[in-house]
Amino acid sequence: MAKVRVKQEESLSIKFLHQMEVADNRRLDLYFFLPKEMGINPQSLNEEEYYHSSITGRRSYYSSGLHLPLVQSRFVSQKKRTVEEFRLYLNLFAYQFSVAIETDSKELSQVEDLGQFYASLEELSEQVIHLLKRFRRNEPSDEKWKSYFENADNYLSWLCEQRLLKLLAHAPRSSDFNEITDNVVALCRAEAQYRAEHKYNSSKTVQDANRIANKMHLLRRLIQQGVVLKEELKPLGVGLKKMTTGIATAMVMLVVSTLIIKAQGVFSGLTIALVLTLAVIYGFREIFKDDIRNALWRLIQRGRPRWSRLLQDTTSKLPIAKQLVWLDFMRKKELPIEVIEILRQRHSQNKVDAEILHYGIHTRVSAKGFLAGYSRIQEQVNFSLVPFARNLERGKAKIYKEHEGKVSNESVERRYQVNLILALKEGRDEPQYARYKITMNRSAIIEISESDLPTGMRNMDEAPFEDELLVPVDAKANEAKPD
């Protein structure tokens, strides 16, 4: 079982990745402990709105060998395959390549050490050159196949150029690494010239940033076909919510009707006093009706999954996995005993009152329906912390220093620490846990660090996580041996 991996995605977002095999039954729970001083609670953050606006996911086929069809010698014998098979294997390689370059470039952009950054940039550019050469070496001659190859080739060339240029645009400047910078720039120019020579894009498209971006977005969607699983998300408890609304309305009307009957008994006939009393009663009904309904719904909904998701193979339409999703605020007494025990491990200065936001996902993977040659899917879920940051205070304090009789001051930022505890249960096995500390301010995540667990607590597996990073071509080519 692969370890669940948590890491920073953008300046104010985190993601977790995990892989599931055929017939897996997995429950993963994430508990975000948000200090109350952050001002995030059920009144300021609507869970359903947050789910649809700030939580995004991607579920696709995955293999440690990557099944690099255009790198393997067996794929050269194209006559043995149909056009549909060629397109599918082509998409698998192109998609894995694009995800790898995106992942590597994002991680590289967060490197602050100058020497390490340029050394990694040089290695990344070399890997890109090798993979593109291997990819293009097996360009098909048949026109039925060539159009699919050209679409993938066009997109991968453009994506690699854009990712490398973005890294250079935000790279720390230093004359000591001019040679590496020049080599990367030369690679980007060569890819732009390559696309121009093959007439992949018209001159109008190249000159218009909107047109080229939209075209590449379309090519990305074509590449994802057959690889990224189709998702059908359905909200749960729709009928239950309607019934809750009816019960709340009936309760309010029962009280209102009782008050009206009593008011009619006090006032004889239709008088102004009776009319005013009825108006006040109906006014209070409108005020409290929604509050009672929401409170009742929260009570009934507590602990229940909010959504169900069906994952299907886009080619065969067969179901690959079913998921139940939870997202709600919890009370401390509702936490599992193990999670409470982990919280007690915190340093005394970090034991502050917190709101608990819980995200859970229960996945049952089908025992059949997988694409031939694949037995694993990978899920990546991104959490945007922008809605959290909106409620945070800006740093206003200053620290004063004295040096040789001169007093200076320095503005300090207000930082917050969010504790994140993961609980992973695989089938009937004992749950495994991990704890992370997320240090953030209003504008960015400062640090994500993993903390130790109490003695005797079962940690996530320490086996190497099979990430979606680029590695030297020869290493991965050796993993997938020809038939």
C-alpha cells in the first residue's frame, strides 16, 4: 500500500496523492484544526460552497512502469495494433509526461537555494530533451495515426517550453549560472522553431496568446481522453433535506398557530391590537424558520456523507470505483480516540482552541473493468486555502532594535499554524496516521512539516511513494521490458 503524500501545490494550496489498486477498499480522513483566531467556522464558511469552489481532484490510471509505449521497442510493430489502441497508448504516455513536467516544475519553483535551483533546472531540461527525442523517434508514417501523434507532439512541445520559461521568469538572477540559463533558452527556442517547421499552429494562433492557450487547452483535453476517469458526482440526502424542511416548517407553524389562537382569545373581534400582534407573530416566524431548519439539518446531516462519486473508464464506460465524500465541521468529542491522542502530543504553546474541518473519502475499487495492463489508479485532491486566508489579519506589529545608539524597526507578519491529521484505513487493517503542521499567513503557505506521532501509534507506511515525477529515460525504459 502506497503512503499518502501531502505537499504544497501553489502559494495557498495543498494537495494529497494516493494510489489504489484493483479491489481496494480504502477510507481516508483529513482533519484540519483551524485556530479560532482565524475566524473560520460554520457561520463564516459554507462547507458545500467550499467543496465546489476550492476542492478539485483528478483520478487517472497509473503504473509504476508508466507503460511508455513509444519508448518500448515492442510498440514499433504498429501493424499489430488498431488505431484506437494506438491513440489510447499514445494518450497514456503524453498525459503521464505532461503531469510529470508540471509536477517537477512546480516543486522546482519552490527551491530557494541558488545552486540547487540551477542544478535541478539543468537536469530537468536534459530529461525533457531525452524524452522528446525518444517520443519523436517513433513517429508513425500512416496518416490515420499521424494526426494523433502531431496533436500530442504539439502540446508536449508547447508545455515544456512554457514550463521552462516560467521557471526562468521567476528564477533568482545570478551571472554564475548564465551557461545553464542560455542552454534552457536555446531549448525553448528550438521547440518553438520545431513547431513552426512542422506547421502545427498558424501564424495568427501563435501571435494571439488567447488563441494559442485555448488551442492547447483543447489538445490537453484530447490527450486526457481514455486516461483520466470520467466522474459522476451526486449530492446525497436530497430527499432527507426536503423532509427536514417540511418538519422545520411544521414545527414553526405549530407554535405560530398556537400563538394566533391565544391572541384571538385575548382580543375580542378584529382590532388594531390583534392585527399588530399577528404581524409580530408572522415576523418572528420568518426570522426563526430558516434558523430552525438549518439547525435541524445540521443535526441530521452530522456524520453522513455529502456526495457520492462514480468513476468510469471513458473508453469502455465500465465503472472503475465508487466513492463517498464527507465535508463538515466536527466537535472535538466526535473525533476518534487516536486523533485526540495525537493532538495531546502538541507542544503546550500550540494547544489553542480550534474549529475542526473534516474531509473524508471512502473508495471501493472495482475488481474488473480496468484498462488492459493497468491495475492501479491515482487520486490527487487539491485544497485551496484562499477562503481561509480571506479571514486572516494582516501583520501590523513592529519589532524594534537598537544598534550603536540607532533604533530601527521591522514589520512582522501574522502567522497561523494549522494542524492536519490524516487517518488511513485499508480494508480490515488497523488505521494508520500522520500529522502535519501547516504554517501560513494571509498571502502564502510558509511551511508544511510532518510531526512525530505518539509512541505505539501506527504511522503511514515508510515505503517509497511512487510519485509522478520525471526520471532519467533509461531507468524507466528498463522497468518496462518488451514482450
